[in-house]
Amino acid sequence: MDTTDITVRAAAPAELDAAGALVADTYLADGLLDLGPDDPYLADLRDARTRAAHAEVLVATEPTGEETPRGPHGLLGCVTFVGAGGPFAEVAGPGEAEFRMLAVTRAARGRGVGEALVRACLLRARRAGARRVVISSQSRMHTAHRLYGRLGFVRAPERDWEPLPGLRLHAFALELAHKRGE
């Protein structure tokens, strides 16, 4: 998929509230919160400022970054890249990285925004010297699972876990091949 019309970069401080709102609103609209608008996880999804203090919040925008009808501040999507050991690492261990809270606005879907965000995370993981990227995903996130499979992630059921009783997250892993100079 051609993603040349998408720019992925670190969120600017002025964009963090909009990035958090994008993630929270997308999860809510897609029915990914078991308790709907009363789900306590919604506050975590909105809080991109705290994530940015401990991890890297990435945003996808139009190449110009101008305001578009697609999302606040021209944001098309957002993801949080996490190295091992930080407070936002859920499944990454030594030598691993992960990403979390991947969301793409409905208006921007089908353009390769999610793929561009994941590829940016993989590049950061390689540059950080990670040997593997591991992620968690709800079983009902079928579109995300197809994307992960296309990019080479495989299920890692031995790393499945439950952040809350009854909410089983599926783990996926991708072994990274390092290129010279990276």
C-alpha cells in the first residue's frame, strides 16, 4: 500500500490533547471499551501527555500537517511507541519494544495510516537495537490483526495476558532483522 501521502512524526506538545482524544474517541466509537463511556481505561487513552513523558507518542498527518476534515489538528492516527522497561511497557522485556494504543480516524481508514504508524514503530525499535517487537491486542481487533500479519507479526499465545479479569489480550511478536547502518 502506498503511504507516501502520510507523514508520521512525534506529536508536538500542542497536539497531545488532540492525539489523546483521537485515540479515546476511536476506541469508544469502535466498541473497544467494555464499559463504553464509563470505562476507566478511557481516561488513560485520553492522557497522551503522560504517555509522552514516558514513551513516544507518534501521529500521522497529511504531508503538510494542515487542518483537514479528517481529524483534530489534521491528525489521521496515533500510536504510542514504548521501549522495554518503561511504565507503559506491558509485554516488552529486555531487548524488546512494543507499541500501544494504535488508532486511526474513521475518515482516514483504508489509506495505509495504520501501516505507516506501525512501520514507524518498527523503525524506531530497530534504531534502538531491539531484537523483537511484541504487542497486545483485543481478540475483536480483526483489522489490526490482518495488518500485523501482513507485516510479519505472528501470534505469541504464551504471552497472552489479562489486564482485568475476563479481558484476555492476544500477544503478537515480530523478530527484527537489523540492516547495516541501523
